[in-house]
Amino acid sequence: MTLDDGAISRLREHFAGALLRPADPGFAQARAEVLWNGDIARQPALIARPTSNEDVAAAIRFAREQGMAFGVRGGGHGFAGAAVPEGGLTIDLSRLASVRVDPEARRAFVGGGAAWAAVDAATAEHGLAVVGGTVSHTGVAGLTLTGGMGWLTPLHGLSCDNLVAATLVTADGRTVTASAEEEPELFWGLRGAGTNFGVVTELVFALHPVNPMANLGMFFWRPEDAAEPLAFARDYVFQLPADASALVAGLSAPPEPFVPEEVRGTPGAAVMVASWGSPEEHAALVEPLRGRGAAFELVTPIPYTALQQMLDGTAPWGIRAYDKGLNLDDFSDEAIRVFLDFIPRRQFPLSFAPIFPLRGRFSEIPDDATAFGSPRAGRWAMSMVALAPDEETFAAERQWARDFYAAMRRYAPDEATYLNFDGFADPSRVRASYGEEKYRRLAALKQIWDPGNVFRSNVNIAPEPAPAAAVPAPRGTVAEVVEPAG
Ligand SMILES: Cc1cc2nc3c(=O)[nH]c(=O)nc-3n(C[C@H](O)[C@H](O)[C@H](O)COP(=O)(O)OP(=O)(O)OC[C@H]3O[C@@H](n4cnc5c(N)ncnc54)[C@H](O)[C@@H]3O)c2cc1C
């Protein structure tokens, strides 16, 4: 939609941050910085970069007055690109990205537009950390508000399990803080369905002492050699001590000096183990993975912040991306066979399939303690990620991810998935992932905080009773999460 100058001038009176329209210098750059997924071509009519809660409230009010669809950009890594509605407003929180650490209270105060790298750097300085994602340029808010899995998950649960408070600007422009003491039901909903109730401008995390020096063990097998090691690893990772973590992945061998030249870029399966004890303790921990025919292995001490950045290069900004996700109760021999059959079929070396073992602290937290949308009883969360630089390769890669998902689906107990691992999940899948009871509780909460469903460019919870007929559809196309054609 085209915005008239008068409306923009009126917005400027209440908005101290930057406002960019397509004709403005800097707009193209700003749009390029909004979304990580280069496959999303939508263009907003306005990018607003607020610098305060008041700015956020003004932007929401403006969008509502104009009948304009809007999306919120935290770190821009949502696969569906929900932050950009075609012809609508992007509320880009990149200027609300400060990170402050209170080491005595063991708290981190993180802006809604921050990325994990900034949090890890600020907390590591004090020998503290919070559960973040495995790629440090990913956004804190989007990851946390829908869950958040990373290396520290077996030790400390999901990112959202470590959230102790959040400040948000709601659909009606109010600034609200939610915690166990204030608005506890909203606080519950924010930890798993948190993109639904407002623009979260600050997240407060509990921090844990974490040795700034970690250890990594990475073992990589060619597909034809990987069945036995993966069958071994499916039990081994669940027997690791509580202060160690593991990740299984189908991926290409990285082009690194520690990888034999002829193996670099070739597909295979890896088991990665991180721990925080001495190198000797770590060596003993990974010893059982040795002697199983790995094409290469790397066992090394690594600073925790470097561990957090180790996979950054596997997901470059602007690449085209698509993902599917599912949960597995058992990584059976047959599931392993299908997994190993699909891994070498990807065409672009960066496409990969991580499988997170769900154990330790993650599994101890009761299902109803948070709104996290996937059963805690699940043992593995899997994602099939298609990445490619150009349209043609991407079309094939996306089909690969869809076929891979269809083949693995028969080993999943149900439709539930970790919703941050399935960017284009449709409403029925979203509902199935939360489960009926949790979904209804969330829908009732949504009815209180956002009855008009103005926050719908997300993993959406529809308010119940649904007021759809009473609310006029916004102009501009909402960046509703829809499966891409092709
Ligand atoms: C390269 C890569 C690596 C990943 N690794 C992991 C991983 O290790 N572990 C894991 O759990 N997940 C991982 N993910 C998935 C990730 O959690 C999701 O893609 C998540 O949505 C990214 O959040 P974001 O803030 O960067 O994205 P955005 O695109 O900015 O936002 C995603 C959604 O959250 C909403 N949102 C964002 N910020 C706010 C806010 N402040 N207030 C209200 N709503 C907001 C948006 O409106 C949108 O609906 C990864 C994704 C990528 C692309």
C-alpha cells in the first residue's frame, strides 16, 4: 500500500527512531538487513526502527489506524520471514538490542532485537551463560519466545525455561511486564507462544555459571559407514552425564584444515559432544565414539563463545532457506537407514539435518510449566533444512526437505514438532504441536491480550472465541505463515 505523507508526518511526531519508505535512501539496505532468508521477496511499505517502548506503541497504533498489516523483526531468522508483510509495516527491533548483565543477581537484560552473539559475549565475561541457539547470529527473541534449544539445553532447559521476566508492548499500546509475580498467566504464555501477545522489547534471563572454556568432540562418518555409529550414539548420548551435551546431524564435512581434503564438502553424519570439564574428562567421555570408522574426528578445548559461533558459517545471511521439523521417540535402525539415504541426496552442501537429543533438564520440566509447543516426553527434535544460493538449486533442495520429511514422518509419533524447526507449519500443525489443552489455554490468553489477532504474523494462536467476523481484514497482505508453492 502507498502511505500518504500526512500520516507519516503524524507518526514522526511520536516516533523518535528511524522510518524508511521504499523511496528513501537506505531503504534497500534496511530491507536486506531485516530477513536472513533470501527466498522471501516481500517488500514492506514502511520499515520502522523504534528506539523505545513509546516508539513501538506509536508504530502499532499507526498500523492499526492505517489498517496496515505489520510484522515484528527480532533477529530476522524466522524461516517464513514473518517480519515482512507485503505492503505492510515491519517493526524492526534492531535498535533495541542492548545487553546488560548483572553478575551478582545472575541476570541478563536483553533487548528484543538482540542476537545471541551479544548475549554470549556479555555473559561469558563473568563466567556466566544462558541457553542460546547453536548459531550466534540468530535472534534472541524469536528463538526464546517459541522455545530455544542449544548446547546448554540438557543442563538448563530451553531458553524460555530461563526467562524470568519480559516487557512487552501490547496490541492496545500498553507496556506490560510479565513474570512469575506479575501477570503470571501471560508469563506462562510468553514461554513458548510468546510472539502472540505483543512486541517484546526486553527479555530478562537467569544466568548460570558456565566454564568459559568448553570441550568439543566431533566425529564424522561417510553415509555408508554411519549406520552402526548412529545406532550406538542413539543410546550413548542419553547416557552422557548431566553436564555434557550432544548434537547429531546429517551434514557436509566442513572445508576446514582438520578435515582430510578428499572428505571436505562430502555428505555424512556427525555426532558432536560438548562438555565443560577438563580435556582429560572430555577425552574419556568421547572415547566410546572412537574406533568406529570415522572419516575424521576433532577433539579439542574450545571457548564457550567459539562453540556458540562454530556453526555460524553454515547458515550465511541472505541464503534461500526452507525447513521442516518433526519429533522422534526412537531413532530406530530403520529411521537411521532413511536418514542416511536422504543426506547424500541434497544438492547444495550447506543443506543439513540436525537432530537434538532431548534429555536432562529439558525433560525434567513439566509440560504445563510453560507454553512450549512440543511434548517434553519426546526424545529427539529433528529439523530438515534446505539451503541454496540460487532459485533453481533451491527448488530442488526444498523438494529434498519435503521428501525427507515425508519419509521420516512415519517414525514420528504424531504431528507435533518444535515450531522453531518448522517455519511454515500450518494452523493444524501448530495446534497439534501445542496439544489441545495447551492450545485452548493459549487461545483464551490471546483473547485477553490480543482479541483482534493483530499479532498474527507468527506461529499463530487464534483467539477463542474467534472474533474474525468482527475485525476487518487489514489492508496489505499479512505475512501469514504459508507453505511456499513450488
Ligand atoms: C541459522 C539458524 C539457526 C538456528 N538455530 C537454532 C537453534 O540452535 N536452536 C533453536 O531453538 N532454534 C534455532 N533456529 C530457529 C530459530 O529459533 C527461529 O528461526 C526463530 O524464529 C528466530 O528468531 P529471530 O528473532 O531471529 O527471527 P525473526 O524472524 O525476527 O522472528 C521470528 C518470529 O518471532 C517474532 N518475534 C521476533 N522478535 C519478537 C519480539 N521481540 N517480540 C514479539 N515477537 C517477536 C516475529 O514476529 C516472528 O514471528 C535457527 C534458525 C536459523 C535460521
